[in-house]
Amino acid sequence: MFLNSPLLLTTKHQLTEMKTREELGEFAQIFNALMTLMRRFIFRVLNVGPVPNHISFIMDGNRRFAKKHNLEGRDAGHRAGFVSVTYLLQYCKEIGVPYVTLYAFGADNFRRGPEEVKCLMDLMLEKVELTIDQANSGTLNGVRVIFAGDLNSLNERFRVAAQKLMEITEKNRGLMVVVCVAYSTSQEIVHAVRESCVKKCDDGDGPVFLEVNDIEECMYTSIAVPDPDLVIRTGGIDRLSNFMAWQTSRSLLHTTAALWPELRLWDLVWAILKFQRMQDYFQKKKKFD
């Protein structure tokens, strides 16, 4: 009778569950170790060829991902997208890509509904503040973060947080990540022309003659990063969407049907392999430019 007591049966059940969890934990550790080893092997193979110095990501498809998977909440797809950001930045760092640009929020996105815009800005602020905590605790692993775009169009709390994160990570010399917020190429060019004119007027009293170099020096990202070698756009659409059109005139545009939260290691590897296959073509083009 005692052997069949509910207390003993419950204890046996709990012990079985604990053993199962331990076995699953051990399996997960082995699996993660194998995946890490495989990833390092793949990256070592990739490094036999030329690795892009700068990769830009147009992160498209968050809303479609949420709709596809019936996720509730206005920011559900974008939250899933932030998980992909974490993994992709880690992959780029392990491969040896020194510069990454993320098209986080375009100036055209302000045309969306006010509730959605507020939801996106609140989510970005949450992630910026989380990254500040990581930087302060030393878990950011040498990543430097720079924000580019019309930051004056954003609310003060976001601007303060963004400025703080840039200052905290300024001396980091690992991966440099440029986050484009309230950004559009058309606004960037107007901004660059205005800044160039101001500089030229300050330098002398004569007529103002602008050169290409004058404008390029005043672009949002001119000081921070070189022009992208590879642009990866998710969501299956073959266009830049007003993103770094000036800087990407000689870049390879790679599009994938995967939505941004679905982007995986293999998508990045395939894009870099495509970049390596196109090197002969790019070298020939440079000779005639």
C-alpha cells in the first residue's frame, strides 16, 4: 500500500522529469558544441577567399513574418527581428567582417500609422537601453555602435540614449555597427550638400563650387565606415528602398526570399560566397571606373 502512495508516485514522476531534463540539457550542450565547431569550420573556409569589409542589411519582412505566424502585438514581428540581429552580428564578428550597417528605421516609415510608429520607436529605445546595460557590464564584446540619420527628428529620450550608447562604445575596436534610424538617401544627400556649402562658405568669400568629394565627406556615415561591399536585403524585394544609394553604387546587392526574422547562417554564407564569385567582375569594373 505504501508503494502505491500518491507521495511516492509523485516523487518518482519528479525524478523521471529531472532525469529527462538533465539528459536534454546534456544533449543541448553537445548539439551546441557541434554547431559551434561546424560554424568555425565554415567560417575558416570562407576566409580562404575575400571577406566583405562592410555588409549592409536591409531588414525587410518583420510585419509579414508576424502575419505568417499569427503573432499578436504590433511589435511581435519586430521583436523576432531583433533576435536575428543578435545572431547575424555575432556571425559577422566571427567571420571577420569589421563593419555592419543595419537599416533599422527609414524616414519613410514615419508615414505609417502613429500607433505603429510609436510602438517601433519604443521598441528601439528598449533595445538601445538594454545595449547600454550590456556595454556597462562589459558583455558587449568590443562592439562599437553608431547611429546615422536625421536624429533630430526623433524624440529626446531616444536621442539621449543613442548619444550615450555611442559615447560608451566609442573606444571599442571590435565590430563597428552603424544603425540607420530616420534615414533616407534623399535626405542624406540634401544634408551633405548643405553641410558642404556651409564649409565652403566658411573657407572663403568667393563662389561656392562643390566637388563629389565635398559631398561624400559630409554624408552621415562618411567618417564612421567605408562604402558597403555587400548589401543583403531580405523579404524577396530587389530594391534599395532609399537606403545608401550613393554609397552602394559599386556594391553587390543580394536578395533573399527569407523574411528578416527567418534569416539564418546559411543565408549569410551564401551571400558571401556570391560576393566571392563576383570578385573578378568587380575588379574589372574598378579598372574602368
